Amino acid sequence: MTKMKKTDAGDGDPILTTSSAARLLGVAVSTAQLWIESGALESWKTPGGHRRVRLSAITRLLKTRADTASADSMANAFIPTNVEFLPQSAPRYPVPGNEAARLLALNALDIVESANDPVFDRLTWLATQVTDTPMALVTMLTAKRQWFKSRIGVDVNETPREWAFCSHAILDDDAFIVEDAHADHRFRNNPLVTGMPYIRFYAGIPLIDRDGFRMGTLCVLDREPRRLREKEIRALRELAAIASDELKRFDKVRAA
């Protein structure tokens, strides 16, 4: 599938293929094509004859369907009913510019609350080994919580989203590292720092789905402040790339 890309104008209104648009809307590609042909979903054709849709057009369609949901049962086919996948009006955590679309994609992925997966468990174990840290997680970030697809050294399987170091990590594509949480004003009063598991060190790499959305992270944690060597960061990046590939595989299996 062609990945989402930014517009040439750099205005933050990504361009999507028909299949990517269908995925965000939670409908079959054939349904999205019907909406496009009918004009319900604004689009245009490339010189090669391929339909393209802007994210803003999908946002407008979602709002229209939401506003008329009681009269139009079709809206229920793609508007998430779980508030976890609807953006917060005043979030108490940083959000990427595409948070609404990211949450729709996460909802469509249907990975939150899925069963344990030995592949992700191997990756968290390897992450602790290559960085010599006692804790590692594969996280997925909904609007309400960070849910752990895999965890080592952490007893709980989720935390509130506003506690998530990973909310900062998904703002960019590269490693997000906090060497000493006590010395960082963003985290020194975080319940995960002042209480169990008493995080002092964090390093997370975003996990990216097939459309370029950062769904969560592969991260390692320690109860002591520390630094990672460049080869450790490189290893963490490679493991996160494998985890991202697993997200793409998970999506294909779910869609089959």
C-alpha cells in the first residue's frame, strides 16, 4: 500500500490513497470508492488516473456523519463508539498533529486488548538484553491510556495516557531519551517516577504502522539514571523496526 505523504505545500494535510482512506474510515475499499464516486468523499485523480483523498476531507466526512448519526445508520460503520479512539478536547499530554487520524488507524488495527504475542515478547526481552535495563515495553497509545502489548519487569498492563513517557516519544520518528526523570520538569512529578515502578531512565522508539502513524513505542526503563551508548540506541532502533514490521503483519492478518 502506498504510504501517506505530506502535501507539497507542507500544510500538514496528508494525501491518502483510496485504500488508506477506507482504512481510516473503517469501511471496505469498495465502499470508499462508492463514496468517492458519489462525491460524498472529496477526491481528485492523479495524472496516472489514481484517486487521492486529503485527510481533511475524511475529517469533514466523519463530522458530517457524526452530526447525522441518528438519521444515518451508515455512520455507525466507521465512527468509533469507544471514546478511547476519539481525540480528547483538552488532553493533558502532548499529541502529534495527526492524533485524530492516528487514533482512527489504531482503532482499525484492533490490536488493543489483543492476546499475548510471543514475537513481541521476544523483542522486549531482547531490548532489555541489548541495553542492560530491567524493564521493557511495547506500548499502544489510545486517547485514554497506554496499553502494553508486551512487558518485562512491569507488573501492570496499562497506565493512564497522561502518565505516558511514550506520548512524548510518538511526536517524532527517532529515539526519545530521558536520562534522569528526576531532573526533567516534564516527568519529575509523574506517578510512574514518584511511585512504582520508580522510573528514572526512559528510552523509546516509535512503532510505525503501514500508513506512517506512530501507534506506540518499544521502550526500555531503568530505576537509575543512565545513558545509552550509540550501539545500544542502534540496537533499540533495529528492534523497534522489527516490531513495526510486526504491526504491519498484524494488520494484514486481521484484514485477511
